[in-house]
Amino acid sequence: MYTQQLVFVAAALSTPLLSSANCMYGTSLFPRSEGAATVEVSKFGYTGLQGPLNWAALAAENSACATSKVQSPINIDSTVQLAAEVPKVVIADVEAAEFENLGTTVEVIVNGTTTFGGTEFSLKQFHFHTPSEHRVAEEYFPLEVHMVHEAADGSGAIAVIALTFQLSDDGTTTTELLTAVTENLAKIATPGTVTETGPLKFAEVINHVQTTPLFQYAGSLTTPPCAEGLTFLVTQKPLPLSVKTFNEIKSVVKFNSRYTQNSLNQNNLLAVGAAALAGAVAGEAAGNGTAAGNATEVAKPKPSGGAAVATSVKASATSKTAAGTYIPPHNHNLSLGTPN
Ligand SMILES: [Zn+2]
């Protein structure tokens, strides 16, 4: 399981984009600079050409984003098992913790230990996604927090405890940890800035993780380079979130949720989409309007930047125009080789 990850590490060490991987930021693979008053902001984003549909084109080491068959986040359906074991989570309360705005999320630097599956993992940081990245039985949540751990044995294995949050019925009940974190959130409204949180108490969150069911599956980073080999533990039951705290977090984090990936072990959705487009074009070229069901072309992003994907899409569009088979922009049924 970790062979692939080690290959990825070797490739990643030669790139300046390391700190853009905020789901692993702060681990030994993606170290932060000590004592810095600012942090480097991420190179990727969630909109347009910086967004998740084009991550593979931003850097060669991001290819898994468009090819891997075990990508996160997923819709957690009945095929995803509950963890058979309760993780042992130890996080000491702190008076303050470093709090960073990476541009793509805000992140709190804390230490702790989670023992799970016979492995001891060191907590490195936790960060926020609005709205949630995972969905449970199709439902999304307003907020998801990722507690990122790295195996203490140096193997490079990563485990993420994902906490989902739901707006509380009375609008004011909230999880105490979030209140303390967001106390100074306004001070890091600008990407690249750093401050400290208020005092953090972890008992409530630890209790939730250790007493309510957790979904467990093997997935990937939800941010570039989308590396496989992560163990995800996702809370089945959401924690409470006040409207005020949610709005405060959303106003700074904004939108940072990768789209729901294909079911585990199914083809990467970007590869499926590329093949469908290639098939449609091939069908037109054949002039018979039938499906080119054997299309084998998949997205092969080039390290030189976004031009590869953009050019490919443009070429398809041009060819469609030439063939006079315009597909309306809101055709939700863009199936293989049915040009109309
Ligand atoms: Zn994350």
C-alpha cells in the first residue's frame, strides 16, 4: 500500500510545489518553515484553471488527481465499512496554537497521538473544508475538519480523522474547540498570514471520535498531488456547529471542497470524461454518428502547465463545430457518440 506513496515522495522532493499540499502540510513530507511570520500560499485553488478539474495539469506530480481509482473525497454509501476498532486519541490541551491561512484552508498546528490498527500516528495539524468534502448517503455537511496524522515509525503512512459538522437546531450550540479556534480567525483573513488561536480543549472532540461510529476506507489526499495510501476515518455522526461560527469560518475559508470522486476502485472521473469526449469526436470523424465505444484516450496531463488540457478541450470543441454537431451547454446527458 505504501510503495506507491514512496514513489510519489521521491518525485515530490524535486518540486517547489510541496507546500501547496495542504492536506499533508506540516508532515515530514511537507515541512513548514520554522519561525516564519508568514506562510506560503497554495499554488492550486478551487476555481477555474486552478480548480480540481485541472489540478493534474498544474504539476507533473499531480497526475494521480486525474488517473487514480481510489480518490477522496467520496460519497460514503453502504459499501464503506465502519471501523472495527476505536482509535486511541491523545491530544493535550494548549493555551495557544499556531494558526495559518494557506489560501486554500486555515490550519491549526497541534501535536498529539492516535493509535489505530497497531500503528502509532502523530497528529501534525488540523484544517477546515467548507462545505464538507465527504458526503454520507449523498448528504453533505457545512463543515469538515481534517486531523492529519503521520505514522510515528517514519514509514510515511498518513491517517486523517475527518470530523463532520452540522448546524445545530437552536443555531447557537457549537463545538467548543471551534469557538476557541475562530476567536482569532479575523486576524488571518488574508492568505499567507499567521496568528495564534485561543486556548484549545480537545476532550469533546476526542470523546466524539472515540464513542461514535467512524467510517474507514483507504483513499487519497483531497488536494494536489492527490497521493493514494491515506487511511480515512470519517465520523458518521456530525458534531454541532453554530450559525455564527460557521459563517465566520466560511467568510475566510470560502469554498474549498473537492468534487465528489468516483466510487472506490472505479475509473477516475476525469479519465472517464476524457474517454467520453474522445469517443464523441471519433464517432463524428467516422461520420456515422454511432458510439466509438472503444475510445482509449484518457487525460494525460503535461507538466508544462494548463495548456495541455485546455488545448485538448478546445480541439474537441472545434471539431464538434466543424462537424456541425453542437452539444448544448446544459446537455446533462452527454453520452458516448450520441452527438444529438
Ligand atoms: Zn483536508
